[in-house]
Amino acid sequence: MRALVVSDLHSNAEALRAVVSKTRRKRLDSVICLGDFVGYGAEPNQVLDVMRTLRGARYYIRGNHDRVASGIDDGSSFNHAARAAALWTRNHLSAVNRRFLAELTVGPLQHEDLLLCHGSPYDEDEYLFTEHHAGLVFKLFAARVIFYGHTHLPVLFSIDERGRVEGASIRGDATVDLDPAKRYLINPGSVGQPRDRNPQSSFALYDSGRGRIKFFRIDYDIEATQRSIHAAGLPRILADRLAIGS
Ligand SMILES: [Fe+2]
């Protein structure tokens, strides 16, 4: 498998366009999306139209914002800005995209030796930040590589044969050759709303044959995304935070 791995697109079509254009010439056969296609941003249909029609095998799962925007959940657990955007999204989805969102697979999704989830494999809404937490997940799930999202931070945790867990934040572009003796928990970061003080869009490429994961950060037209958020009348904070990556 040679897969594009994305998460937390959050209705940011400019960022997704930049990712697609950067990876167009790569020989990829699959796309993995770890949820939160929509929410926060103002271009849900543009993002979903692209994601529904990407070439290759598609392994997509639902995120918590997709759950609220598709009407499965009322969003009462969301903060004001997140809920406002989710409800706005609900009212602006095309029929085909509304159905696509509502029918997204609920994680975890197993594919060969991969496990895909949004928050953690046992809770779509759980934030996975620490080595201790990663150790619990490694204990409960035997997959060789677990991809997750939700925190909007590119991170790689590993566990060796002796049960030692190590976590590393990924800064900028990075290539990691996976050790066959270890298992991994990997977050590709967020395409549409990075939160590690780097406003560049984040994604990864996974090559199962080579046992390699490559992380990327790329520029996109942040101002265009901000303009679309303003034009939609969504809370200003949702536009402002994109410029600082928070
Ligand atoms: Fe998210």
C-alpha cells in the first residue's frame, strides 16, 4: 500500500487543494482519512466533493465533527464556535455530501495490519496526547500501525518488544523508517486546522512495502480560507487561529 494519510480537513478546501496538488505525481494507490472532513471551515462541499472522488482505494472514517454536522449528534458537547460551524455546515451540505457524511464508517476500521481511528480506537472523542495513554492503547490493540487524528498534532509513538513506549512530535518534513520489531501509533497532523503553532497544512504518505512514513508540511492560501469563513458569517476565531496554527 502506498497511501496518502490525512485527517482533520475541517472544510478547508484551500489546504486540501494544496495537499492534492503536492501529491498528484506520487504513485499512490490508497487514501486514508481519519475523520473530521468538515466543521470549523466554510467549504464543506468543496472538501467532500474532492474526497469523494479521489482515485485509489479509500479508507475513510468518521470524526466527531462529521457526526454533528450530519445530524447524528446535536453537538451539545461542543464549544460555541465549533457548534455554530457544525450547525452552519448541516444547513449548507449538498444532498450527496450529507448522505456521504452520515454513512461514513465509524472507527476503528481495520485494514490488513492497520487500524484507523479518529480519537482513539475505543473512543472517537478521546484525545491521545501522552506516552502513558499510548501505552494503554498499545496494550488493548495489537495492530502493527494505528493511525489516529483528532488532536491536530503530527506525532509518532512506538512500542518496542520490551514494552517501552516512546513518543515524538514531528516538526516539519520528516521521514521515519519503521522498525519491524516495533508497533506504532501515528497522527499525520491536520490538513485544515493545525494546532502546533505551525500554520502549514500537515499530512503523511505511508508506504507499507518499504515500512516508511513521510510527514509533510506545506503552505496553502490561508487568506482565501479566512475570507470564506468571514463571508459565511462564522465566528472570527475560526479564521484568526489558522494564521498562527493554534
Ligand atoms: Fe478535528
